[in-house]
Amino acid sequence: MPGIVGSIQIVSIGSSAVMHIGDCYSIQPRSNTKTFAGAGSFNTGDGLFVQNQQSATNTWDSDQFDQNITGLPI
């Protein structure tokens, strides 16, 4: 169904990101990552003010595999 799109703002697009405007049947991006970050790391937006004192991140992970991507059609 056609539509009218107003103004858009794209701040960033990552390696497995999808940016789509218009008609589409199926979008299936695939990505697998493990991220460790400290306090205030994932704040997004324009004009943020974040004040953190001391931050420590625990990166110990006892299991070997997390969220395996298998069996998906290419």
C-alpha cells in the first residue's frame, strides 16, 4: 500500500541493520553478538546529559553459546 512519508532522521545504521521505506513482503536480518557495557552506555537521542560516577561491568559468562542462529533460510 503506497503511503506518504514525511521527514526522517537516520542517526546511524549498523552492519546488520535494515532501513526500509515502501512496500515489502519480508525482511530477515541476521546477526549474533554479545555486548558488555557500563552505566549510561546505551542512551540514545539528541542532546543527552548523562552523569555517572563509578561504573564497573561484569563480563564473566559461564555458558559457551548464546542465542545460536541456525536453520534459517538464506
